Amino acid sequence: MKIGFIGVGLMGGPMAHNLLKAGYELKVFDLVPALLKPLIQDGAIAVDNARLAIEGVDCLITMLPASEHVLKLYLEEEALLDHIDPKTLVIDCSTIAPDVTKTVADAAAKQGITMLDAPVSGGTKGAQDGTLTFIVGGSATGFEAAQPILSAMGKNILHAGDHGAGQMAKICNNMLLAIHMAGTAEAIQLGVNNGLDPKVLSDIMVQSSGRNWSLELYNPYPGVMETAPASKAYQGGFKVNLMVKDLGLSQQAALLSHSSTPLGALARNLFNLHAAQGSEQLDFSSIQRFYKPK
Ligand code: NAD
């Protein structure tokens, strides 16, 4: 089975590696050619543009930053939907606005193409280890067809509902993630400012009622967790600007559905301020620096 993969950045790169490992033939494309090199070494065929990535493939996967990139690729500049063979299963793993997902999926359906939204959770580590959670929106038959492919990159493949439902569930998740990451950073800094060791405090809270994913697997305080971005000067991981995008999407959804999300609004402002202070390319756990005393 041949797969086209467009967008091999921090997440797409390791996801594509896992597809190669599972024995899929892969055609890869990214606007940054240097990102293609390690995949070529592992047997992928690199192509020069998006149109070439869809030729003769059974499935197309995209992993792009935001709504505008997905719109440009599928409907506008590249207009890929006009050129995709209707037999090709199309899976967009980017986290984007649910209404954009629906627009693109509806346009795909008009061409007889099955499209799924399948944003992921689990971070770059999950992408590397092949343990991502895929949160899928689209038809039951599309979901079934995608199972073996997604299973090569993830551990939990969940069906959220129709087109856009995958995005909506992912947006809710990331709003909660931002809130508990900021809360975790705040609590650790309070402890440190009052003489506690950040590792000892983290170990205590992991075994207490403050336990959460950020604290346990992605500790924001430098040096507490060797493998976390915090211990690598917040390089790699999930960039602040992408978290700001996701928090904007949750606020948009709240506005449209008349939902109250006071903590989500606070988190968006917090991460937005942090980005504006020059942190947008850092991992989102760098919100810890926001709390650091002078
Ligand atoms: P990234 O910026 O590292 O990668 C995106 C890649 O897409 C880049 O390499 C870019 O060159 C490429 N690209 C953009 N437009 C393109 C086009 N038209 N054609 C070909 N390539 C194009 O971002 P990432 O961290 O890999 O995130 C990708 C998506 O996954 C985002 O929507 C993000 O919100 C989501 N996500 C990220 C994480 C994480 O931990 N990094 C976790 C879960 C979900």
C-alpha cells in the first residue's frame, strides 16, 4: 500500500518514520526540503511538490500547522482535491478549525473522496514512539479503512463522530492541556519560591490529587525530567504559537456555542502574552518562565 505524506515537521516526521517501519511505501513532501532527508534514508521517496505526492497513492496524510495551510493545500493554491483519485483515502491530522475541516471534507465528498479529520494527542514523544491518540471525525467506513494505517502510528484510535468532531474533541483537550500546564508551572514555582526542591515537589504532587499529564509526563520545570523539553531549553515539542492557535480555536468555538470558558480565555491570554515576549517558537511548557521570579 502506498501513502503520500505532506508536512513532515516535528510531528509528521516521526509519524512518517513509523509508517515506513510498518512496511508502507511512502512518498513525502514538505516545503522545507531538509526535513525529507532522514526519511529518504529510511526508504521514502521524496517529491518536489504536493501534486506529485498524491500520484498513485492509496492514502494521503497531511500534518500541517493550521487552518490556512490546509485550505491552501486542498482548496486554494494547490487545489489538491481537484487532482486526487477518488479511491484515495484522505486523512488530515493537522489541528484546525472544525468549520474549515467541514468545508474541506464537504468539497472532498463532492468529488467522491472519503476524507477524515484525525488530529492527534501525545506530543512529539508519542509521535516517535508510535503511541499517539488519533481523534477521528468522519464516516464509520472511512474510520474503519483508516484503522490499520493509524495503528502504525498510534495506540488509541478513537471515533469522535462526523466531520469536524475529531477537531472539536481535540480543541477541548488542548484547552484543558493549556490550563493544567499553566497550573502545574504556577504550583511548582510557588513551591520553589518557598524553598522546595522542584523534583521532590513534583514527585509528591504526582502521588497526590494534583496529579496530571503535564506534571507526570511533561514536567515544565528544567531538570526535573531529563527527556522533557524543559530540560532541553524548551526546544522541540509543541510550539507556543501552535498552542496559541488551539486556544484561539477553543475561544472561537465557545463564542459560537455561547459557552462559558473563563479558564480557557485566561489560558489564551497567558500563552498569547508569553508568545509576544519572544517565546513563540519554544515548547509550550516554557510557560514556566512566565512565573520565574527576577
Ligand atoms: P511543524 O511546524 O513542526 O510542522 C509542520 C510542517 O508542515 C512544516 O515542516 C512545514 O514546512 C510543513 N508545511 C506547511 N505547509 C505546507 C505545504 N503547503 N506543503 C508541504 N508542507 C507544508 O508543526 P508540528 O509541531 O509538526 O504540528 C503539526 C500539527 O500537529 C499542528 O496542527 C499542531 O497543532 C498539531 N500537533 C502538534 C503537536 C506537537 O507536540 N508538536 C501535538 C499534537 C498536535
